[in-house]
Amino acid sequence: MAATIIDGKTIAANLRKTIAAEVAGLNAKHGLKPGLAVVLVGQNPASEVYVRSKSKAVVEAGMMPIDHKLPETTSEKDLLALIGKLNADPAVSGILVQLPLPPQIDSQKVIAAIDPAKDVDGFHPVNVGRLSSGLSSLVPCTPFGSVLLAKTVKPSLAGLDAVVIGRSNIVGKPVAQLLLAENATVTVAHSKTRDLPGLCRRADILVAAIGRPEFVKADWIKPGATVIDVGINRVAGEGGKNRIVGDVAYDEAAKVAGAITPVPGGVGPMTIACLILNTLKAACAQNGLPEPQFQD
Ligand code: GUN
């Protein structure tokens, strides 16, 4: 049987609509308009595309975009000074510094300078620690979106075997923590893992976050498994045009999996929807309002 295609584009659009309605209500009731500061240093073309779609989503949700584009030569000191200003500005509910940063800037220092209450990326050590301690926190957007997508086909992940391929701070480690919080039995695989195909074949939930085009093959997948493909890889396509593929060989995998996210149109749109959701959560917390309850 062909796999269910998990339509991240539609699921994300619905989530964004729900968020926009909540924002409109907050605005009417409390005069509150959440603001998201997005900081881009330099001209990485992929980062420019992401930043543009983030700002568009902010506007569509009825929030305030606060965009800062800084030159490639920006010093760490100047960037830290900007973060200090954004931390102190009550109009700024969330701060996102687009990664990667140029080599003269220490990313960890910048992340640590963001007020954890405004850390909508969930990368600050306080939020990382809170997530791994099972406390409420701002959660990294791609992992958050990945788990929400998995739960559209498997509402309870309790007791399921989950394998995460990749151990990055942005995806692999936080998605493992979220799956653990959902009571899955989680294994994190990486470049030194032995018999990766054999390990993956045990997974009821397989999350691929390696950054290698079509790396995961059909015979790595347990029949009926849920496959969440976090990869976004640009490869040469026909006629000299680039095409985007995931970390999973989609066409063959879809014949074995029970459900699978496509690339594009799977995890990518959910990342942006979760960023908007985190901005809303941050704004509510900063204004002493209860957390919106609709995301599960
Ligand atoms: N670069 C790639 N992914 C991300 C992300 O989730 N957040 C930020 N800030 N930068 C990124």
C-alpha cells in the first residue's frame, strides 16, 4: 500500500491561520501585537530566502516584523550590542539570529546573549537545558514541526521505537528530546553508528536529519513506519535546473513507509509555522497571559 503523504504545507497553513486568529484576539482584547526581530548578517543566498519567508509569515500572522540586515563585516561586538537593544525593547517578543554567522562572530556567544524568554529558536542553553529536563521551554522550530507532523498520523508516540539520524544542536538532539518527552524509545544515530540500515529498520518513527541527498533508501525502512524527512538538499536536475530533495529517497521509500513527509512541502513549512507559534507563546509569557493551547 502506498504511504500516506503528510502534507506539511496544508498542515502548516492551517496552524498559521489558527495563530493569526489568536493574534487578532490578543490585539483586540489586550492591544498586543507580537513582534519578531530577525537578524541577518551577510548575504548567504539560502539564508536570504529563509529570512524573506519568515518575515512574510510574520506579517500574515498579524505580527510585527522587525528586520535587521547587517553587513558581512559586522563585528561580534556590534552584533552583541544589537542583541542587547532587542532584549530591552518591549516591542520585540522574539529574536532570531539567522545561522550560519560569518567566521569573525562566535555563534554560541550570540545565542547565549539572547534573552531566553525571547529565544524563539530555542537554542539558548537555558532553553536547551529546560527541554532536556522536561520543563516548559521555547522549543527549536524544525524539531517541534517534525513531531507535530508525526503526531498527525500517530497521535500517541508512546512506546514506539524512534530513530533519529543526525545529532546536530538545531535538529537531531532537540528532536530526540521531544520524542523522548512523547514517551518514544529514542536512538540517535550519527556518522559513527554501526549498521545504520539495520538500526533504521527497527524504527516505527524515522527522522532523517543528515543533510545528504536521498541517503536513506527504501530497504532501510520498516514497512508501515512513519518517515519524517528534515533534509533540504539542492541537487542538479534536468535541463541544468536545481531541484530540492530530502535526505530520504522519496519515491522508493513511499512504497514501504506507512506515512512520509515530502520535500519540499513537508517539514519546511512547519518550521516557519512553529517559529510564528513560538513568537506568539513568547509574547503571551512576557505579558502575563496564558500560553495558547491549540497546537497539540
Ligand atoms: N539556519 C538554519 N536553520 C536555522 C534555524 O532553525 N534557525 C536559525 N536561526 N538559523 C538557521
